Amino acid sequence: SMDAHEFPSINPHYFNKEHRYVYALSDPYRPSSKLWKYDIVTGKHLSWQGEEKQVASDPVFVPNPEAVDGDEDDGLVLSMINDDSTDESFLLLLDARTFEEHTRFETPITVNHGLHSVFIPSDKYTKPASVALY
């Protein structure tokens, strides 16, 4: 697609390495937003678009912890979806290989548009001793 894309995401095991797949969002914060998967080797792409008035947020790739090395797109792509017609939200999980819906989880609250996120494996994260609240 020739639309502008934002919030690119890749498999975190490929940060600072050569990678093949990129996930992105086009037309953010609008009902016409789409999630994209690009294969930068072949130039092929897949997309997901919600129903009318469903707005996607930036995609986050979460690798399958049992993935085999070199299986770069073995995992899930997560995105918060707001349904502006019902004022409800859900967490969308897409199969990263096929870009088909794996499942969705309804949220107990409406999540704001523009929630930015990143996946950090628990073994790479150390909880701070204290966090200042503003």
C-alpha cells in the first residue's frame, strides 16, 4: 500500500539484526486504520482492517517462546482496537504468519486511542525499586 505507515514493529529477537518482516499501522486513530505485515524480501504484504468504526492502535509483535531460530514470524501481533460505535475496546491477537485473527479479549474499560506499547520479555525487564508518579 502507498498509504503512510506509522509505529513499525519487528520481532524483538531481531532488534539490531537483519530482519524480514515489519508490522505497521496506516491511517492511525481513524476508522480507516489498517494493520499491515510486510515481507521486505518478497515485497508481499498482508493487512487486517476492522469493521466500520473500529480503530486499530500500533501493532506489537510477541514471539512464540518455543519458536525455532530463523522462524522470524512465529508469534502473535497484538493491537488494541477501539470500537467508536460502542465506545468499547478489545485486544486483538493476529497470527503473525497468516495475519488472520487468532482471538480477541474484551477489555473492562475503553482504552484511549494512541496507547503506545512494546513487548519486553520478562527475563529482559527489571522492575524499578520505586516509580515516581506525577
